[in-house]
Amino acid sequence: MSGTSQEAADRSAPHRIDRINPAELSPPRGFSHAVTATGSRLVFLAGQTALDGTGRIAAHTLPGQFRIALTNLLAALAACGGDPGQLARVTVYTTDVAGYRAHAAELGGIWRELAGRDYPAMAVIGAVRLWDEAALVELDGVAVLP
């Protein structure tokens, strides 16, 4: 039913993203266990790898590729009028889960430098191969904008 007072209240509700980390779960490091979001625009961000403006992989180490892929993801989000604090969900795909774990501290530093400390709900998924054969990592995400 359109035009109800509840719908009007929903449209006027402020934009809000809450990160929820229940005490009974293991302490999150570099992610949030759950994210609730209220806003008026969902932005679905396509997978980004370490491609430069010419379409070539621009780094050959996992941390180098992570930095470029995250920069690309955030550039796509910024083009929609969003910022890193509005990311509700990010999925990381990697062809080297062991390498990802080995570089976790460095990758966390890159995340904090580029995206801050408001962590979205995240998952890391091992992949046999990504679309770009030389890619070691790919990130996609969902953001909620006001």
C-alpha cells in the first residue's frame, strides 16, 4: 500500500550503518560480524582487481594487488557519491588464501589507510582463478548511501 505514514517515516529515516559484533563470537579482526543499514540507495560494486587505467595488472604481489583493487573499488564507490564508511559488505576473492593469511597484518594496514576503521561484513574466498589470469585478489562490495 503506497502513501502510508510508515512509508513516509521510512523515507525520512536518517542514513545509518551499525556494525554489530556480539560478545559471544570470536573478536573480529579487520571485519564486522554483522552490519545493519538504513538508507535510500544500495550500490552494488563489481569485482575489482589490480587493473590500471590501461587494463593491465599493475602489481605482482598480493599486497600490491590488494592496494590497487581496494583503490579501484573505492573509486567506483566515490563515483556513486559514496565513501568507505558506507560499505556494508565486501567479499575478497583470492587465488592464494595462505598468502592472504600470511600478509593479513599488511593488508589490514592498507585497508585502514585507504578505508578507515569502519569495517564492513567481510568474507575471504579462495578461488582457483580469477577473470584476469594474473590477478591474485579481487574485491566486490555493497554500500548503503543516504
